[in-house]
Amino acid sequence: MHQDVLQLFGLRVKQLRLAKGISQEDLGALASLDRTYISGIERGKRNVGLKNVEQIAKALNVSIAELFSTPEFNQ
């Protein structure tokens, strides 16, 4: 089943966040973004701007490329 790019990105953010053992609230604080915005991203409801992608990557201590490094993005 083909998934929307927003859903794929949201799932990837959630996967990395959970792997780091941090809450949506913690990620929001680290990225200077609201927790509800993080929730919307993870549910595939928010179209994330490039500056926010960078902030999320920094907060998760990963590269921007790593945020998009899943097999689903290569289909």
C-alpha cells in the first residue's frame, strides 16, 4: 500500500523519537516547536517546512538525510 509522503515522514519522526526514548513534548522543546505540532507531524497531518525539518533533525541528533532514509521513501 502506497503511503502519503506526510505519513511516511511522520512515521519516521516517531520511529526516531521513540528510539531516543523521548516524548513528543520533549522533542517539541528540543526543536523549539509545539508538542501539538509534533503530534500533527507524526500523524501525517502537517506539511513540514524545511527550517522545521532541520530543527527536528537537530533535536533528534540525526542528519536531515537520515530523516528520509527509509526504504519507503525510495519507492
